[in-house]
Amino acid sequence: MKKSVKIISLCLCFALAIPFAACGQKAPIDDPIEELTRREKFWTAGDEKENEAFTSFTKRVFQKAYANDMLNLHFTVKEPENYGIERPAMDLMAESDFDDQAILDELNAFDFNSLSRENQITYSIIKEDLTDSVSWRDIPSLESSFSYASGLQTNLVTFATEYEFFIEQDIKDYLDMMNQIPECFALLLSEEAARVEEGYGYPDFLLDDIISQFSDVSSEGEESCFISAFDERVDAFDGVSDSQKRAYKEENKAIVLEKVFPAYEETAKGLAALKGKGSLSGSLSEFGEEGKAYYEMKMKGKSSYNGTVDQLYKELSEFYAENLTTFQNFVESSQAVYNQYRTWASGNAVTPTDPVEILDFYSANLSCLFPPIEDTTYSVKYLSKSIAATMPTTLAYYLIPQIDNYRNGSITVNPYAGDDAGAMNTLCHEGYPGHFYQNVYFMSREPDPVRTLFSFSGYTEGWAVYAANRAAYVYEYPASACYYYRFDEINSSLNYAICALMDIDVHYYGKTAADLAVTYQLDEEEAEEVYRSLVQMPGVYLSYGVGCCEMYALRKKAIALAGVSFDELEFHQFILEVGPCNFGLLFSLAQEFYQGV
């Protein structure tokens, strides 16, 4: 099963309601009075006994997934005992005994047609994910646990700032985790050395980038966020005495300075010793058929797309061409207004730039396009300069809270990114109506907890891109900028699509930086910079580009199916209620939703 640490949902320009609808039985066919709505017809109830058996099964699957995984459990559930989970010991190196095939066999025994719509969706998600996992199990990993985009060396920085202390045991677990870092790094370094010997190592320039990440962390000394962030959280914790707080802080400081930083330094030296032994380009395509197979697996995981890479490339190309034509026609047909906007924008901030002001505005002004959510609490935090240095491409991120703590969320902003002009879109993406809003809406429906085991970044990032674009229509721009929202929507779609296309070009079709320069009309320096970014983060841009493309394709399909009865708010509600899944399933469900069951 593809299970990863649920820590952050990043936006790279990733990681983040109404009551559950009653799903009563369909009205009798011969009842001329009662006419069920489209939504009521869709959310059918199924057989009670089969549903009870199925939810009992998924409960055991959920419990099994966290039986020896305290780190993932902490970021997923605040009170594990309420889910029948006995709190495991913190063990970074514990191996999962989750048996994909055994669970798949048990799943196949259920009668799909007897399940409620909600459980049918869960069934389909589990089956597809585990079937993929079984078929992909022999594909060798072509990426390191120390990868540039999501390696442990940078994830630990996020742990340092985001690991919440709800009870005193959380503090002890965190310290246990920090104590295990040297042994964990040593194990992963030995695995990396083995990968290199097998011919799967990174090129020197990428190793240099990764080694720099280690150096950035270990060079902070006593100013490190590993110390300051821990101290802040312990000071804010009410469950222990002041003397115990001091003891915890002293213990953590000693671990960081005497164990964690030396582990970072030794690992950096170990990685440096592997230079000269890896690939030349950093492209996954360099590994031939193995590289293609690995990218196909990664493509689906990152994009939530069900077709082949060739099919995806064709669809993205058409999406890009369509938006480019629309953009050109838009500018040409409204040249005077467009020029007026450009003149105005060159000397004015297009939108508010204060994060709290932006979030407050959209939290109160979206009801015309998006269904309401219940009362929530969110906070806005800012990356320190040292932490921002380890996340140079991150403008902001939403931390997905525990499923039993979903109403409370935090959005962390990078104040050093220098992107005031894009602040509105960034905060829409991470907050309302993007990640934060989507997560609160879905979790308020009390979905089966097993759904949280499966990651669909194509859906989540696609929704955030699409929803942020649509939200721009709510903001009342000055008359001189009246075309801004349409310009921004088209431009956003173009940029995300082109990044996804280039990712496929490099990692699947083997294009070089020189090829990118010719294909996308870039100068040599730009092409080299783009190529380096793509090699650092293979597949990452697919979540955004493919997600955006598929959300707009789904909208187009819904309009075609619904005709004059298409309602944008209803369409958004459908996507939000189905929740994260692969696009193949989402499109199939949309067909049933709009054509009737």
C-alpha cells in the first residue's frame, strides 16, 4: 500500500461543511409525488448488513496500518484510543507488516452492489490502490530517502515546527524520535550506497543540492528550529511543571547538538563519498525501461490520472493549446482593456497581500460558488529565515490536521518568497476555497477513516488550483483591472500545464535542457534552471498541472451532461462530497451523478 507520512501539503509556486447527506432508499417507482433530487438519487444507502460488515473490515485495515507506526499515527489521529488503536512505541525504523494481497483478497469477498454509495467509493479506492501496489512491488525505487523534494533531512525540519504536544507522552515520543535520527540516517545512507552500486545513484549536481540541505540544517547551532520550536511548544504546554519543562528543553537541546547535528554532518560526508558514481543527467529516463516503469508508477501516484503517460501527454498538450488560444483571443479582442490593466497593474498591488485579511475575506464571501462549511479555527504562521532556506520554492503550505482535530488548521507562509503579487492566489490555494476548505468540508461528512490512508495529490492540488482560480471571480477588482481574474485563470492553467508537460518530457521522453529550450522557446540559462528544478523534484508538478487539467475537463463534462440545469455550486458540492480519489473514478461517478442512477 502506498502510505506516506501525512505531514504537509505543499504549494510549489506540494502539502491543506455541511452535515453528511441522508442517504435513504430510493422512492418507489410508482410514487408520483416524491421526486428525489439528483443528489439524493446518487447517495444510495445499500444493504445494512453488508455495510456493517464492510465498515468493520475497513476499521481493522485502518488499525493495522498504524499498529507499529507512531509517527504517522501522530499526524493522523489525535486520540488513537477512540479508533481502537493501542498507542505503539515511536520507532522510525519499524517495518510494516501490512499485507496488501491478503487485504485485497478479503475486500473481493464483499458484494459491491449491496454497499452504500459511500462504501462503494471506499471499496473502489482500496481495490485500485492495493492492486497497483501488488503489481508494482518489483519495480526498483529510483529515488532516495534523501531526495531533494521530500527527503527525511527536510521533513525533519517540518517535524520540528509542526509536531504538536497534546499530552505529555507526545513530548516523550518526540524526544524518542530525535534520539533515533543517527541510527535512522546511518541505515538510510547504507541503503543509498547500495542503490548507487546497483546503478541508481544521483548525478553529482543533485547530490550537491542535497548535501547543501544537510549543511543548512546542521550549521544553525543553538539557533536551530529544532531547539527554538521545541522550546516554544513545551512552554505553551500546560500538562507539566516548570521544572519538568526545563528538563525536557535541556534534554532536547543536548540531543540536537550532540546527536542530530553530528548525524547530519556524517550523512553529508557519506553522500559526498558517493559522488562520481551516479547517473549523468538525473532524468529517470536515463534508466531505460526501468525508468519508464518507475515514472509510470510515479505519474499515477502524483497525478491521480488513470491512463498511460502517452495519453496524459496528449491530453495536457490539448489543454495547453486550448488555453493558449483562449488567452491570445482574449488579449486580441480586448486589447485596449488588457493594455489598461497592464498599465494599472505595473504600479499597483492587484490584491490585498496580508494573509489574514485575504483568508478572512474569502471565508466570508464564497457562498455564491462554494457550499458552506461549519465553524473552523485557523492560524497563520510564518517560516523563520533559516527554515525558509530549506524550502526555497515553497510560498506557503497547509498542515493537514488530525482527523479528529480537523476543524483546527494552520497555514504557514514563507515571508521570504517575495511574491506579494501572488498572495491572493496562494492563500486561496492553501486556505479558502483550497486545501483547508476542502479538507474541512470532506472531514465534516465523517468519512471512513480508512480513506486517509490513501493519498490523491492530483485531486487535492487540482482542486486547490481550480478553486483558487474560480474564487478570483468573487473578488471585486477595480474597474481598470476588471479582466484580471480571467487573465489570471488562463495564465495559471497555462503555467501548470507547461510544467507538467516538461516533467514528462524530461523523465519519460528523455529530453535535455537544450531540447526544452527549443520546444518551449527558453534561453539557455532558463532551460538549465528549469531542467535542474525538474530533476530535483520528479513528478511534483504533475499534481498541479494534471490536477488542474482534469478538474477543468470534469467541469466541461458536467456542463455537457447537465445542459441548462448545470449549477456551479452543485458541481463543486459533488466533487467535495466524493472526496479525494483518482480521476478515473471521479469521472465515472460524475457520469452517474448527472445521468441519474
